[in-house]
Amino acid sequence: MSQLDDLIHQPLRLKIMAALAAEKGQPLDFPRLKAITQATDGNLGSHLATLEKAGYVAIEKDFVGKRPRTQARLTPKGRKAFRAHVEYLRSVVEAAEEL
């Protein structure tokens, strides 16, 4: 059975990971991720930094014209960790249903 991943389990980080996983390897830009998660700039940036430090998320910064753009995508390690965490959550739900 999979185990709880403390990094992913935090609610905002779980939302971030789920949003990035839904993109199937494509990056999400910061404003879109902010809208999906309903997070503030600082809060989202802080949680993305935590996930990046863990190797779960890759942050890409570039420019579109003269405007800076920040994008995030799951790394292979992050995708694997997210799948394992979802498997863990499913096992908890299934165990509760058996009671």
C-alpha cells in the first residue's frame, strides 16, 4: 500500500499537483494556476518553491515579448509521487467504505 506524502498532502499543494497532472506534461502558467487554486501570488509562489525543491515541479521562466512568464510542470518524480499519493487516498476511502 502507498503511503501519505506529507509534501503533497497539504491542501494547496494537492490542488497544484492535481492541476499540473491534468495537463499531461504541458506547463501551466502562473496566472492560470493561480485561478485554478484560488491562491494568492505569494502563497502560490511559496508552495511552488517547496514542490520545486522536492523535485516534484519544474519552474520555467521566460519572456513573451517584454513580459515575464512563469510556468510550472510536473517532473517525472512529481508525477510518480502524485500517483502514489492518489493511490494512498483511494486506499483510505476504500478501507473506510468496508467498515
